[in-house]
Amino acid sequence: MELTLTLISAVANLTLGALVIYKKNRSWTNKLFFILSIASSSWLIVNFFSVQQTDVDSFLIWVRIVMVFAVFQAVTFLLFVAVFPRSSFPFSKIKTTIISVLSVATIIVAFSPYLFSGVEETSDGLTPVAAPGILLFVIVAVGSVVSGIIILIRKFRRATGIERVQLGYLLAGVSLMFFLILLFN
């Protein structure tokens, strides 16, 4: 049942992303929304498989993969929120390069022993053991989400008319998404 719900959610997310990119494929908002739908669906699927693992080595690999997609999802969320509802890309080449280098570095760290060095078996199950790379992950992934939310709130406060309505819907959707992630994960 859980796998079915996970797959339905992932397919629905990917379908929405595909419809958005199909409608206007030159818009950066639509491109980033499509990429975000891929990142979110990927994270959802690998997260499902990570919690199914009972073997320590398999669990560690799956948790690392989850963290890779968490970085991808968080940074894409920041970029999407920064662009929305415009069609053009707002970042300079320098900012884009910095974001890209930090993202790739964090993804490399996430898939290495520098993010999680091992796994502890506790009464609650398997728990990854954080390593020093967790600091980079927090700065990049959590920082991207927090920055994205701040940007979204600022845009909403300044917006008027239809743009304010659009940003309001996005803010409500983002709030619901993060609430549900915290509730069910």
C-alpha cells in the first residue's frame, strides 16, 4: 500500500511537471518547476526505499542517495522560487557558478562517508551517524530551503494583483508540502 501511494504521488508530480513544461518550455519558471518535480519525485521514491532497508550497509547507501536528492530538491526549490513567476533567469553568472559549485560539492559529500560515516543500530531501528560534512549539507540544503521561503514571503508581501494571487497559491502549496514532509517523514 505504501509503495502504491508513493508511486502514485511520484507519477502525479511528474505528470504535473510535464504538463507545465509542455505548456511553455522556454520559460525558466516552467523549466525549473519541471526539474523540481523530477527532484521531488526522485527524493520521494528513494526515501521510500531507504526506510525499507534492514541491512546496515544497504541502509547507509540508500540514506546517502536520499541526501543527494535532498540537495538537488532544495537547490532547485530555491532557484524556482527566485524565478517564479517570471520567465527569465534572475541570477548572474557568478551567483549561478557559486550555487552550482556548492551544490555539486554537497552532492559529492552526501554520497561519501563525510556526510554519514556509518550506521548505529538502536532500539528505534537504524540511525545514520553524522560526520563533519553534515555542516555543508545544512548550509546548502537547509539554507536553500530557508532562503527560498524567505524570498517567497518577501515577493508575496511586495506583489500586487494577479502576481500576489499566484505567489499566495505557491506559498500555500509550499507550506502544505513542508508541513506534510515533517508530519509523515
